Amino acid sequence: MEALSPTMEEGRLVKWLKNEGDQIKNGDVLAEVETDKAVMELVARGEGVLRKRLANEGDSAPVGALLGVVAAPDEDISALVNSSAPKAAAADTTQQPVGKPADAGEVIARAKEFEGVTSVPAAPAQSQGEASTPPQERERRGPQRIDTGAHHAEASATGNGETAPSGRPRSSPLARRMASERGVDLGSVRGSGPGGRIIKRDIEQAPVAAATPAAAPAPAQRPPRVGDYQDIPLTQMRKTIAKRLVESIGPIPTFYLTAEFDMTHVAELRDEMIKRGAEYKVSFNDILIKATATALAQHPEVNAHWIGDAIRQFNRVHVGMAVAVEEGLITPVIFDANEKSLSEISAEARELAGRARDRRLKPEEYMGATFSISNLGMFGIDQFTAIINPPEAGILAIGAMEEKPIVEDGELVIRKRLRVTMSCDHRVIDGATGAKFLQTLRRMIENPLMLVF
């Protein structure tokens, strides 16, 4: 299993493209492997014959695990094949074999745990009759031994010198608790333990006292049935998402800045571009990417990474755009987005998003972002907060655009408005720093001709 991306720790074998016995040349594609981000090709690094496939389609394996053997036709590969065989689990010598009677001391210890006894009497010596019993017969009589041991434990526990308060019958702690829960009057129960002490068995057989009715039992929870649920195995992408988000939301001191922008002029610009033909057909998201990239170029303190012992500010702007795929989320990158035209960004964004959904992105196409954007406005979400993708210092969450009545120059007018929320890593971005960036972004969006020239 080759490391097919810088963040890959394990992969899933999606499909074998070569069969055992096939002649292999250096560079031949042997199989397709699902990494944490995409489905990649596993390429042969030598020549020979595919002698053995050691992993099945659908299997996951860590980087470095042996998936197959390419060797000369007459080469002995038995050592390799044997080394990849799963090792038998070592026997657990502490676990009782099925059917074997438990040690009497263990039984007493378990009884002590339930009875609340503070000391455990020593296990009784094995009787001569029992010692002479064949092992098979003792194994067959295991349940009787355990039952007898438990009774002996309870009897020993109740005979340890404990005295009952005046006027109350002697009883074990477990018996008193059971009597309380069941509403059993201890005064009406005849004990069968040592010295007439009331034990568990007596409470189980006692009638419920009418004067002290038992509390109504809590309604039993209906156990799950077949078909009530299904467990979905984690994909490599979902495993990575889970790991990365834990690294983000916990350790990173995050604060949020929300602003509302007027999108009226952006809508007018987009309409004019669409009229000029398909070459200039852009989406609102394309315009927002361009505006964000242009603003980032003016605020390198936001276009930055936290790298532990330093803050790395970038001179180039690479915008990651979050794309929802079936297995989760991936963020392809538009490099040097501030230097590209709106039509270039539009064409690149569509092409990257399509290959992201097909799981065909290359690692260099989804790594290296200096700042990211996540847009859920197309799903009707008014406003949300996005989680920073470390080591980036910020991410912009874009909500839905909608028409709103606002007061402009003393008059009520209808304008297209959009809310954005910026998540900021406070180790890199202070509140005023983030606010100044959003001011610049507002100026770009509300005067979109600045993005064209």
C-alpha cells in the first residue's frame, strides 16, 4: 500500500486491474486505491509476473502493507506470502474456557461484589469426593458447582458476625435492597440463611406486601430489532475529516465575525456577463472567490498559516473551495485566484468540482490552500459557521442571497443581501484584523467593477 497522498495513513483497495499470472511492466496500473481524498492509481514499481494478490477488493490496509507480489515466474515467494498471513491471536490464559467450572474463589468474589461484603472468606477445600470425580464429570456438573459456590458465598457473607438493629430481622444488604425495591415486608419473610437470616432467595420467593406496594417499574426500553438501524463503515475520507476536525475545533481558539453585504450590483454584473455569451457565464460563487482572493492579496495577515513557532504569511493567494461529495467534503484549490479573471475562475471551479465529485482529484489539486471558502447558500442556509482547516488561519462561510427591505437615503427599498461569517484563528488574526479584511471584501462586492479591471 503506497502513500498516494501526503496525508494518507491507510487506503482501501477499490479494484484490481491485473489478475494473477499477468505480465507486469514498470509503470503498469495494478489497482485503484481509495485514499483519504480521492481514488488513485496504484502503479507497479518493477517488472515480472503478478504472482499473488494478497488483498481483496474492498479491504483497507495501512501504508506499507503487502497487497500483492510481483516476481519472476520461478522465484520463491513463499516467505513473502507467509509473512502477510494474519497471526493467530495469543490465547488468553485468564479467560475461563466455556463449560469449565469457575474457581470457587472467583465465585465468592463475584458474590461479594453483589452483596456488598467487605471481606471474602477463603475458598473451601475441594472435597475428597469431588477430587475423585473425573474431569469430564466435573465439567458437566459445572453449573451446579457455580450455583453451590454462589450459595456458599452468600451464606458465608451473611454469617460474618453482622448484627441487625433491634426489632429488625437479620438480612443481607442485597436482600434489604431487593425488599425495598419490590415492596416486600421483611417482617413477614422467614429467612433460610444461617441463623435464620433473610437472603436473596427468600426475597425472590416472598409475596409482595399489600401495605407497602412496590414502586412502578420503569417502562422497559424496547430492544433494537433487525432493520432498526444500520452501521455505515467509515470511508477513508470520513476518517480523515473526523481526525482533522478534532485537530481544529478543540485546540484552535476560534472567534467569528459576521457581516451582511449588498449583492445588488453583483447580480447586475452577472446578468450583463451572461448576456455576452457562455464564455462569460459565471456564478455568484465565482465572483465571491474572486472578491475574496483580491481582498486577501491586500491583507497578507489573513492570508496566513499557523505553523507552531511562527506565523507564515503568503505572497500568493490560493483559495480552497469546499465541495460536498457523497462521502463527505473535499476542498480543491484555485491557485493564484487573485490574478485570474472571473471567466478563468468559473471554468476552473466547474472542472475541479466535477472531478472532486468523481473522486479523481490529484493531491496537488486539493492541497496548498492559503484560505478557504464554504458556500451553503445554494442549499438555502441563511448563515452558518465553518470549521477552520488547519494550518489555515481562517475560512469564510457564505449564506444564501435574498431580497430584503432596507432603508437607503431615508427610503425603503428592496435590495439583494447576503450574510457571511468568517471563522478566525485568534493566534493569527485579531478581531480588528478580521474586521478590516471584511471591510475590504465589502468594498469589492458592493463595487464589483473593481474585480473586472
